[in-house]
Amino acid sequence: MTSAPIAPPSPLVTLAQQTRRQARQLATLPTDAKNLALEAIAQALEAAASSILAANEADCQAAKELGLASALYARLKLDDSKLKAAIAGVRDVAKLADPIGAVQIHRELDQGLELKRITCPLGVLGVIFEARPDAVMQISSLAIKSGNGVILKGGQEAVRSCEAIVKAIHAGLAQTEVAPAVVQLLTTRQETLELLKLDQYVDLIIPRGSNAFVRFVQQNTQIPVLGHAEGICHLYVDKAADIEQAISLTIDAKTQYPAACNAIETLLVHQAIASEFLLNAVGPLQQRNVELRGDDRTRDILNIAAATEADWVTEYSDLILAIKIVDSLEQAIDHINTYGSRHTEAIVTADSATAAAFLAQVDAAGVYHNCSTRFADGFRYGFGAEVGISTQKMPPRGPVGLEGLVTYKYQLVGAGHIAATYSGPAAKPFTHRDL
């Protein structure tokens, strides 16, 4: 009896196998080789700028015709300044210290028996994102610098832009020691579902998108997932806040880029300062087309729409701001810890003790004092770029740069040492001496 023929692997499995093989080679390259590859990518992106922008314009035009949500459209749009900033980010990653090969522990267990804990790449990343073509450049540069392969899956609305960018990345890598196959791009929804099943070849999934999208990924894969499901961020204006400073921070945190996950969605105001602050803030906010919604106490001061329970749990990603008046710092913290998404939270106050209590008690990846939540970003933190923001408790947390893309291994070198020597009645003691 003859056995049934073994079906050949699917094209995506073959692609993942190739990415994994090339990632193993990348992991062994010296820092200089990786940095030269990043510079080659930057130059290739600059050379292809007109093609990339034309592809993005085509994506944007198609998105308009399909009625893409304004927040997604803002993320999709890639103008000349945004492209130049992303290319600068590639070069910034090249300037960062190499995270691979760092010796975290070097310890003698006994004479001639030495232990090292050394950082190493994760392997292959699967990154799924909506709308943002600039993420391709950020993620690819971080993956290469950290010695990881990456399989990218952008949203359908950005497919032309992503293809143009990856084409340029491959052209740059072709001139270096880094194989172009370490950066792969998927383009269909079916490939997303198949990617989530590749636990044999993909070591980490990083989803970037809506709450529903991230939760879908988390529920449909056995691969570890790093990401945040939503960005419900708050700004608390304390009774000891400087009014002018609080207004400036509110405007920046809400309007500087409302589609960002680190923009505030809810404004909490201490009742002792509420009337003065709100009456001064309403004009500047409405001049910037911010739609205000408030609880009953806020509406006693301002003629605005009513906020409902749904507003406290909504990531608008738009020029909409919910306002609530609270009686105390404790009430503000309780509201944030109840409705926040553990992303980024901020307080405005001149009282250092109040600020310290807020920073200690608020449960979030980022807790800020007297500054805008918009600083929650890998580039602004000096990470060069980021692959995403993690709101989970376990590390990495917050903006994830190079340090979040490495793991470590224990290397033990001896000279014929056996475990039996260190057990039983005549057990030899370990020296456990740090070297």
C-alpha cells in the first residue's frame, strides 16, 4: 500500500521558512554590517521618494472614494515631510547601540565553569497594521538592527504605498550583506489568517490598529502577541494647576494629532478649578473644531452636549473630547484606572506631592506630569523608532524599540564539568563569583 503524497508547503510557509533562514544569518552579522544596510535603505528610500509618494497618493484617492474613516485616512497619508521624517528615523536607528551580544551576566560557577547571559534576536516578527505605510520603514529598520526577520502585513488601504516602500528597502539591501528576504510583505486578508497560524516560524506577532482588530489577532493565534487594544488617554487638571499651562497641554494632547493613540480622549478637571479652567479653555478648543461632551457638572458651566457612559470607554481618534469634573485626586485616579487603557495618562499640577501620588497610583505604561501625552512615542523617547506601544504589564511596556525585540540565552562553558560533582554527601560547593 502506497502512502499518500505529502502536499507541498503553501507559498506563505515557504516565504516564512526563507525569512527564518535569512534571519539566522542576519543574527550573526556585526554591527557595522547592519548599520551599512540601514544607510543603504535610507538612500534607496530617498531615491524612490517620488514613486512612494505617487503610490500613496493613489492609495489616498482610493480611500476617499471608499469613505475611509478620517482617523485612518490621517494615518494613511504620507506627504513629503512625513516620508523624510521616517527616513531620518531609519538613520537614527543606525546610530543606536547594538542590542545584540550584550553580556548581562558573567559568572563563574566553579573554576573553569563560566556562565554568560547574552542578548540575542527573537527570530521572526509578524507585524500586522492598518493604514500606516510609514510603519514599514520604522519596523524594518528596528528589525534589522535587532537581528530579526520581519513579515509585514499592511492594510488593504495602504497596499500600493507598502509595496513601493518594500521595493525600495529590497533595492537597498541588495547592495549589502543583509539579504532582502529578511523583510517580507503580505498583501491579502487571507494571508493575515495564515500568518497567525505560523507558530513554527514566527516568534512574535505585533498588531497595530483598532481595538477590535487587535483583539481579533489575540484571539486567533498561538503566537505571543505584543500590542495595545486601544488608546484611551486622560489629562487630569488638578486644583493646583497653572490655568494657562493646563490649556496649552489640553490643546496639544487633543489636537496636535487627534488620530494618534496617545491623544487624550477624556479631560478630568478638579471641581475647585473647574469653572475658571473650563471657561478659559472652551474657546481655544472650539476654535480648533473640537467637539466637547460633558457630564452634568460640566454642562452647568458650558453649553455642550451630554457625555454618556459610552464616552468614557471610547477611543475617538478624532476631534472629540469628553469632560468630567471630579472632587479629588483620588476620584481622578479611580476614573483613570477604571476606564483607561493603560496607555498614557497625565496630570497638570504645581503640587509635587499630588503629582507623586498620581505617578505612583495610576496604572499605565506612561504616567506624565505637566507635559502632553503626545510624547508617548519611540522616536521622542530616543528609541529611533518603534514597532508599537505595549500596554501589557509584562515587559516590554510602552513604546517598544530595539530593547523589546531581543531576548537572551544562557551560555555555559566548562572543561568536562559534570553535575554529579556538585551533589551528594561529598558535593563540591559552587563559587558563584561574578566576573
